[in-house]
Amino acid sequence: MAKQPVKYYVVDAFTESAFKGNPATVCLLEEDRDDQWLQAVAAEFNLSETCYLTRSNVSSHTPRFRLRWFTPVTEVKLCAHATLASAHTLFTTGLVNSDIIEFDTLSGILTAKKGQYVKAPTDVSQIQNGEEHQNCFSIELDFPIVPYTEFDSTEVSAISKALNGAAVIDIKRTTPDGDLLVVLPSAKSVIELQPQIDDIRKCAGEGIIASGAAPTESGFDFASRCFFPKYGINEDPVTGSAHCTLAPYWSQKLGKCDFIAYQASARGGILSLHLDEKNQRVLLRGKAVTVMEGTILV
């Protein structure tokens, strides 16, 4: 029996403008597909994430979908920008008649709530040149904190070399995945960073999250860039899941729980964050723009 065609959307997440933020492919599945097919489609799109939505049969007052995320080379346990893209797709296509969606994932039940946008700076020229923004609703994601631990200081020289000799202020290691949070002297240092991808691939940990405090006049609290060559992603344009570690880290350093964060990749992205220490959650808020739609025929 022939498989049904699969509708897909390409959505730029954590941005108000097309061709900014982080693109994700959102595939709407009407029937189960095997993991080999899911991975092959993700490799075909070759974006940082391709995700798959299947409507859940679980009885709930809130619409619930199973959600899985794949890079071009592997499945991952947590991805915020593809979750934002999924929620945006469901809200804008009318597939849900609700302002709240639940996603059943490898990281448990995650929620997305349609809401008003907390206005972030529109002039990011002090961080990186931006463009005019589209007017669209915001989405709030409720994600678990990704904790971090101390890191073996004997690796500092290798990590600095992988970042082309950048001065390293602090290093933490996330748990359980083992990404390295590398703190640089400033947001400017993060922007000017020249990563050595082959050396990053050899470093301990799954990837490197580089971050630095932003100047007050920029309108941002901190900036970051993320490198995951072991997952087939040399530099991720906007990494919401990394901010589940960055929020608690910068909360300790800056003494606050609400942040406007800038990811200083070539595409750039803005995130509004709230750290809920009591419940060990991070609320990530952002916008998204649908730039493409089509059908997978095989």
C-alpha cells in the first residue's frame, strides 16, 4: 500500500523576519514512518533540525502531539527552535483550536502557549546588523532547566585553541548531554569569535556554547553562539535549548531571572527568557515566520 504524502513547512524560529533566526522543517505525519525514513528526510532537508508531529490519541483538554527532532545525522532529546516552529505551524494553519499545545517528547511533556510578544530591541546594530521585522504573535515554550557542573580545567587550553585563542573566563559542562558552556569576556568577544570547527570536533563534550555579557546600551543581557559539529551542525543559528543552561548561569552572575538574549550567528536570533527557579523551568519566548511549504512524495 502506497504511503500518504507528507505535508511540510519550513519555519524560521526566534525571529520576526524571514531568512533570519533558525530554520526548521515541520512535517505533519498522518501515519507512522520508520526511523530510517525520518533520518533520511532530515538529511535531505539538511537543516539543523527536521521535526515530526503526530496527533496523540491521549484524552486531554489540551491538544497534544507527539514530537520528535532530528539533525541531519541523529535524533536529539531536546530542541526549542523546532518546537517553536511546530507550535507556530499548528497555530497558523488552524490545526488546533486552542492557545495552548502539549508536545509529548523524549524530554517529557512540553507546552507551547500563544501569547503577546515581549518587545525586544529592534535595533541590534550594536550586536549585529538586523532588518525590519514582521508583525506576528509570540509563542512561549515551557522547558526544563538543563543543569551544569564544573569542568576539568586541564582542558582549557584545548578549548581556547578550538576558539582560535579566545580568552576563556569560565567553563561549565551541561548534564547529562555534556555540552561545554564557555564564557568569554564580552558579547563582542562572542561576535568576533573565529571557531576552528575541526578542533571543536576533537574537544570533550558534545558541542560548545560560547557566551558573554552584553553591554547595557545594547538592550540585551548576554549573547551566545553554538557549535555542534558532532551533530552535523557546525554553527546553529539560534539554539533555544542552550538557553535552558544559559538562563540559570547568567541568573547567578547578573542576579536576575528575566533576560533578553541575542544569538550572534550570521542569521541572528532574539529570545526573551524567564527563569523559574522554584520549578526548575525556563520560559522561552519568541516569534516565527513560515517561509515555505510543500509535500514529501516518498
